[in-house]
Amino acid sequence: MSKLRLTYGGYVYLDRTRALQFGQVAVEGVDFNFESIEISELFRRMAQHIEFDVAEMSLSTYLVMLGQGDDRLVGIPVFLSRAFRHSRVFVHSDAGINEPADLKGKQVGTPEYQMTAGLWIRGFLEHDYGVAASDMTWFYGGSDEPVYAERRHHDAPPDVSLEQIPKGRTLSGMLESGELDALVTAADPAPYRRGSPKVRRLFENPWSVERDYFTRTGIFPIMHLVVIRREIYERNRWLAVSLLNAFIESKRLGMERMRLTGALPVAIPWLAADIEELDAMFGGDAFPYGFGQNRLALEAATTYANEQGLTPRRFEPEDLFAPETLDHPGDDLKRGAARLI
């Protein structure tokens, strides 16, 4: 019986997708072609043209698409990217912003209002600090380069002021000059990286704030999931579980290697100490796959998307995924469910 030929587009994660990339793990019933692609380009190509059969996808952009009635994609509960984002709120040093409440009335930049990092940042600002998106004036555009390519068009929420920065300008440059008071982003802006005294983090010790957030909420924010082109999924309903099994096995192998610290698998000197903290805080795996163990984070994300005007209604987490995957045991899957080559 011939295999289904599929092309996957996604980022390479050394401990999560590398085994799939190099064929150490096979997707049962599939001739799987792994294409590594830059994330922002991937999301734009998927949101506009659905260019890959299977792909890593922005959670918030996927929600925007569903909210617009575009159901050309169906998700599986594989969450390749997660990140706490308290460390990704930057402010101009002279803007008088010393705590989150000081953001009210300020001009805030973001590479794209719909980006998932922004979704979670606006979520914790509102729910933990009483600062709503409508309390700020928003600007979007290129972060470190004066280039902006729209990922997926959506209208600004009715209570939010949102406009593009002037051509030839960058968000990081405008933050450093003081034309923007703050920047909400997924990566350190160039002025911060080079040590500019004009740019600093909102939270002086974001790592302790993020640990407190996790202790209070139990949420490690989800950034990306995996999606399948719906027309392919509808013709091959077994595919969703087959892919989920393979991604689980790929991550298991990567995590297994990461724990062999006699010869460090990555250039992190105190990796063993980090793994001890991983075990203590996350039970050994901060990136669980499967629907059940991720419901809390998914409920928060769908709630924030609706509150922030990205979706016209609050989607139930089940609405995002292939039904065949909802009762899947996720990372409780026994070794061997995905076939090793």
C-alpha cells in the first residue's frame, strides 16, 4: 500500500522535532518531507495560502482564521513552542513606566497585534494588573528592520487604536528614540541587545515574575500548534493521530538525549540544574502534548482572543482540534506507538 506523501513546514527544535527532520521517527502511513522555514514567513504563507500540507502554526493567527470563518486548517494538540512573555515587555527608560499600571495612556509598539506573544502579554496585563489593551495606543511594523509584511488581515478591535508606523522606521528605533514608550514583542529588540541605556525591561527580574505566574495559574503559555490542511485530513481521518504519535515520539527521543548530561547535548553549562528545576516545577516535561493536559492554557488563550477582539466569540478548546485527538493520551503514550526507523 502506497504511503501518503506530505510536506511539513516548521522550525527545527533540537529536542522536539530533530528526530522527525532526519527520519529517526517515521509518521505511520506517511512519506514525510520536513522543510525548515523561518517562522514569520511560515505563518504568513500558511495564513494566506495554506502552502504546506502540515505545518507549525501561530495559535493566535489560527484563532483569527477560525473567527473569520476560514476553516481550511485543523489542529492537532502538538505544541512546539511555549514561552513565558513577562520578559518581552520593553520600555523607554525615560517614559516613566515603573510598573504595569504606568502603561496606561502610553504608546506601545508590537510587530503584529495578532501575534501570540502579544495575546498572552495583553492577557496577563489585563488579568493580573488591570491594564486593558484599550488603555494603550498601539503601533505595528518591522521590529529591527523597516520591513512589514502582513500575516493575516484583521480589523482592529473597536475600542483599540492601532496604526502602522511610518515607512522606513522600526519599532526598536522608535522605542530607543522615545517615540514609543514601550514594545511588546517575542524577541529582544536590537537596542536592548547592544546595551542601550534607553531601553530596559518592564520587569526588573522577569524570571521570578514568570515563576510566580506559573505557580499561581498553572499555565505555561502555548505559542504554536501543528495544523493539517483540512482537505487532506478529511480524506485521511487517521492522519491526525498518526502525526500526534510521531511528534510525541520525536520529543521523547530528544528529551531522553537532553538528560544524558555526562556529555552535554547543548552548550548550557548548568543544564543538569535546569533539568532538576524542570522536574520540580513541571514534572519532567514543560512541553506536554495532547489535549487533556493542555486544556487550562487553551481555555485562557481562547478567552483572551475573544476579550481582545481577535475572535468574535470565545471558541471552546475542542473547536481547534481534530476530534480523533481529543481523547488521545498524549505524552502518556507508551513507547513504540510511533515507528522507529
